[in-house]
Amino acid sequence: MAGEDFTPVSETLFLPLYALALESQRPDPITVDEGAVALTRRLNEFFADSDKPMFRRLARGQLPSALLVSMSLRIREYDRYVRAFLAREPNAVVVNLGCGLDDRRRRVDNGRLRWYDLDLPEVIAFRRRFLGENERMHFLPSSVLDFVWMEALPAEPGRRFLFVAEGLLMYLPPEAVRALVIRLCRTYPGAELVAEVASRWTVSVFHSRYGRGKFRRNFGLTEDVVYEFGMDDRREMETWSPGLEFLDAWTYFQEDEPKLGWMRVFGKLPRLRWMQYTVHYRFRM
């Protein structure tokens, strides 16, 4: 059955897909993707009678409102990051780390970019059942921590790279995140990284009994799904390597979005405003 062999962490890839599909069908949507709507309808045929509570909930369209809004805002902002990079570098290579079932490549395609979607082999095998490749858009079945995948990327002087890590780094061990970022910085000078991170406080909450229970109650996930990597200082990566340059950061609560509703209060409290956010770095030449 679809997705039944995924690890608990890999199963989280369905959450942003369904958030995008559900938001696309709401009044005044934050963002729209008809491809996501069509894909979830196909998946619902498998998920409706699944043995896994999370899949059954998704098939019924049950996602917490806060998650639906926050993920939709994040998806829209990452689309903007990619489009802005492509406006400067139209022939760029974009590498989507931990791609899941995200199909951003289609939403932002300028007809010239080269795109690589990377995820674990079982995820890519599943992805191939529903999404295709072509001469400019490729799949990389690999752990992001097995750096051999970098050999598949084009080595062309002057071509700029953008690495996108949406909903990935927080699930990796801190030492692995550091090794990955340093390796990218040293291998791809001039490239940029857009990555989602969590604060250390958020990591501690997700390791608590309350945090694990919240995952289980809200999504039907197992208690094995926890955050590992946290970063409090948005410029912290600059201390990892002299080539890392902080450019900017983004958080949900800087958006003037009515659908945030009561969650706007979080934006007034620093600990909650920066509990999970995005950093944008450049790898200096």
C-alpha cells in the first residue's frame, strides 16, 4: 500500500503535500497548486482504509488549522526564495534536499533551470509512481548525508547553485547538519542555501513527553518522530566556516496574513516567534 514502508520521519512528507492541497481548495487561498490537489485525490484511494491513523486522517482532510496555515505560508515563501534566485541566475541548478512529494520545480520553472529532487531511495521510488523526470528535472535517490550524491550534479563553471532544505534539517543530528553545510559551502562557492531550522527550545519541547504526545495526537505519528537539530542564533552558521555568510531570515509571524488569527500573538513573544524559522545563507567565493 502507498507509503506503508516509510520510516516515521519519512511519513511526515505527506503533511505539506496535504496542507498545500487543502489550502488550494479554501476560499482566498494562501497559495494554489492544482497538481497537489490531484495527487492527494489519487493517494486517498490508498489512504482511506490504511492501517495507519495518520493516513486515514489525511484522506479525511483532517489537519490542524495552525499547521495548515503555517505550512502554506512556508511553501509560498520558499517558492518566492527560488523565484528570486532564478531572477538573478536564470540558468541555475536548484537542489531540493529532502524533497518528499514537493513539486516546486513545476511551480517555479522558468524553462531554463536544472532541478534535482533528492530524498531517500524509498521516497524517490514512491515519487516516481506519481511525478516524472525530464531532461532538466532529475531525481536523486540518496540520504542527504551520503555526500556521493553531489557527484551527480553538473560541474559547469559559472553555473550557480541554490540548495533548498525545507522541513529537513531539524530531523538530523546536529553534527550531521554541520558537516553537510560545511561540505556544501566548500564544494559550491557562490551557491546559496535556504533552510528551515528550529530553536533549541523547540527541540527540547519535541523531546518531552508533551511534544511526543502532541505529534501522536495531532497527526497519528509515532513517538519516534522528534527534532534533533536546533539553532538559536540566526547567524550561527557563520561560525562553522569562514565561507558562510548570513543573508536574511524569515518567520511565519512577519507575514500580514489574516488566517494566522490568534497565532499572531506568537509573533510578539521572541521564543515563540523564532521557534521554527528559515535562514538564507550564501557560500562566499
